[in-house]
Amino acid sequence: MDDDLCLLSAAELRARIVRKDISPVEITRAVLERAERLQPVLNCFITLCGDEAMAQARITEREVMTGQPLGLLHGIPFTVKDIVNTRGVRTTFGALPFKDNVPDQDAVAVARLRAQGGILLGKTTTPEFGTKCLTDSPLFGRTRNAWSDARSSGGSSGGAAVAVASGIAPLAIATDGGGSTRIPAACNGVVGLKQSNGVIPHSQVQDAFGNQTYVTPMTRTVADTALMMQAMSGEDPSDPWSIGVPVPDYLDVSVPRGDLRGKKILFCLSPPGRPVSSDVVHAFKASLDRLAGLGAELEEFSGEGFDIEPIWRAVNHTAWLTRFEKLAADHKNDLSETFLKQLALASKVSGVDFQQAMFDRTALFRRVQSLLAQGNWLAMPTLTRTALPIDQDLFGTIDIDGQIFDSVRPHWFPWTMPFNMTGHPAISLPCGFGRDGLPIGLHLVGGFRADAELLHVSALFEASSDLLGRWPA
């Protein structure tokens, strides 16, 4: 019975709590027991908040039983990536120098979930400061894929994806600076959305005006993503891009009603020269067939101009160098070699290089805008292959169908980085499995600030398959 509760969606839990069929205490106890059982295998938490979560569950139960007004997430457990501030609960950023750091206030996104009655279960794993697509760190070791202990969880929100995929938590707060939500979502077979810039305020980012990182939802279903969006969206004075952005009815648009007749989807398998595994090609073609079956018109677009990893790196790594240069000097022996190598790469980027990357970022935005003037959404694979080996090195080679390539980022996730830079909403949806039994993701991109429309097409796509019934062993 307890495990049955863990497999319910947040939307279903919400309905049952309102009907008083189940109690927040029952739910919280069930997910905590599951977390404690699976944590030694998966290693997806840095901190579990068992006592605090049960205390909050008892409060929310009393509120339900006494007929008090209930929030959107009343009594529903959620996790927070350990790069996002949580009041009174340590936030380590996945790094040894911050292992005892305890913030005195919540990030805006966390505060909003708590205000809606959500119950914080714990903090999920992240590589140091979320700086790579694999989830490991000297602080906690490695986080394993929910479907195979021989594979990586992806990253940098690997812990969030694994907790959701394994039935520990229905909802997770993640982050995405170059694919950090969508990569692990694809690796673990869950839904990972990077919303439009400003839709969910980012109250911790230091360069708010040049920002390309996002605090994001991670869930098992599109309806649950909509639930998180409804709770977390809306302007906040800390984030200039959030000011004046309206909040649509995300819950309504996530209902899979209607079809895609009269809509056009532009698709591309990969940027020129970037190989894709045969399993991903097969799953992508099948996904396009499903979209066509829903009535969408399909048209291929050229991936020319989307191989932008050097541009992304010039912007991203210089931000890291500015933030962490002193930390690296003071704590060199506590930080991973991979983290230090990335900072060293940034030291080679000149001011002119950085400004050219910003010019190129603007050109990329206009390129995406021109495509979306021709169609409603863009479609591509989230990743070029399934999850990488558990001991993968970011600076090592990558194997795609027996061919060996250097440089993981541009060869594994060429499609996620561009939309961090342009600000368009992008989502990874489960779309099938490879011959290795591991999940594959479909990547859909919507119009700028057209997040509601992206959720609607996502809900239709999700409803056209039976993938929600599959769980990792």
C-alpha cells in the first residue's frame, strides 16, 4: 500500500487529499520509507529532512481535517536540488567547502511551493555548483541512473530526476543552465521543462540581466509539471525578466484535449556533423509519427547554426570563473579536477571573446524566432544517445554506436544549450527506450513565453503513448 502511494502522480495525490481519501502523513511516511530504502543504491540525496517533513505533514493533515483553505500542493512531498536555497536546511551546492552551509531564507521557487502546502523531503544531489552533465562530486560520490546502476543519472539535476523516476517524490525543483533539467529527465524517463526566461523568478542568480540559468520543475507527468508551474510562476522583484510576465492557467492547458490539426512542427535530427545513435533515430521517427497522427504538419529544418557549444561555454564558464576563482584558490584540494579544469578553460576567454559570444547569442535568438515564425514548435531528440556509463569523465570520449568522439557536451546534448541562451521554453518528454532498456527523450521547443502552448502539445504527445505505466525495476 505504501509503495502504491509512491507511484501516484501529484495531481492524483492532490485529488485524494482533497477528498480525504488519504492523509499527508500517510503519503509523507511512505515516500520517506522509500527514500531510505533506495538511497543506499541510487545515492540521489545529500540531505533527507525526515523529522521536519513528518512534522509539516501533521500540520497539513490538521488543516485538511479542520476544513481550512488548501494550497495547490497541500500535503504533497517535493525535493529541492542542493544548489537552490532552503531556509534552515543545509544547501551544499554539491561542494565540500559548503557542506555545512545553511541559508536563512528560501529561494523564491521553494518559498512558493511551501506556501502552497508542499512538504520538503530533502535536498537532491548535484555536481559542484551544477557545473556538468554528470552527477558526482567529492562530497557525496556518484548518483546512479534509476534504470541501471551501471549508467549515469545525467546532470546536473541528476538527483532530482532519479528521485522522481524511482517513485521517491512526485515533484522536484531542479535547475537548468545548459540542459541540466532536460538531460537527466531524458536519461531517467521523466518530464523536464526549462521554461521561458522570467516565467519562474530566479532569486539567486548573480547576473540577472545576462542570465541563462533557470530554476525548473521536474516531474513524472505533464500535468504535474503544470501544477508546479502554477505554483512557482509569477513576477518577483528579485528577477527583472519576471516583472510583468502574466501567469496563465497551466492546469487547464495541460489537459490533453483536442488535437494538432492546423499546427506545424519543424523538426531536425541533429546539427551538421553531430552523430545520433540508431536507437534515438528510431525513437525520434516514431515520435514524429505520433505528432503527425495527432494532426500536426511536419517540416524539416536545417540544423545549420545550432552547433553553439563554444558560444555557450564562453558565456557560462566566464560566469563560473568570476564566481569561483577565489574559492578554487582557497579550497583547491577540496574541489574536483573536472571543476578546476573548467575554471581554467574560462581564463582563456578574453573580454572581446565574451562580447562576441553575446552578439552570437542575440543572432541565435533571432534564428530561433525566424523558425518559430514558420511553425508552432520545434522538435529534436533531447540527447544523441542513452545515459552514459556511471564512471564517465566529462573530459573523456563518448561512444555513439561504437564510434568514439571527443568532447561530451557538443556530441551528447547539442540541442539543449541553445535554448538556455535564447530563453525559449524547451521540454524533454519520455518517448521510448533503447535496446539497452534505457529511456530516450523527445525535445520540444515553444515560442518565447508561450509556455502554456508548449505544455498543451506535450500533454497531447504524452497521452498518445502508454509510457506512464513503465517503472524502473
